[in-house]
Amino acid sequence: MRKKIIAVIPIRKGSQRVPNKNFKEFWNGKNLLELKIETLKSIHLIDEIIVNTDSELAIQIAKNMGVSYRSEEHTSELQSLRHLVCRLL
């Protein structure tokens, strides 16, 4: 029996070095988050994609692209990702 493979994309709305980098147009009219999701969808071994975020825009993009999301409003990126990974295990 094959184990389920889950890809997690952590997206913070408050990027420090390049503000809003995940939502800026990057390639062919698509932003980085859209490109990440499309790339992961093309990998047939991946069973589920989860966007882990504190951003309403990232949640909307995840919904529009048909992937799961998990909203983390009041935790740090590291705490949020740890919590999600522990929950998935």
C-alpha cells in the first residue's frame, strides 16, 4: 500500500525581503503561488496540496485552483508549519 504524499506550500503575507512576492506577476501573467500550485499539480505522485497561510489572497487563490488550504492568523510561520505537519502525521 502506497503512503499518501502531501505537498505543503507555506505562504506568509508579510514577506520581509520582497513584500508580496508570492502575489506579484512572475511568468505569463501568473504569480509565484499559482506557478507553485500548477507545478505540484503536474507531479502525479502528489496526492494532496495544502496552502498554509495567513493571507486571505492566498486562500482565495488556493480555492480558485482547487487545492486545500489552512489559515493561520495568529501564529508564526514555523509554529504553523510544525503544527500542520504534526497533525498530518
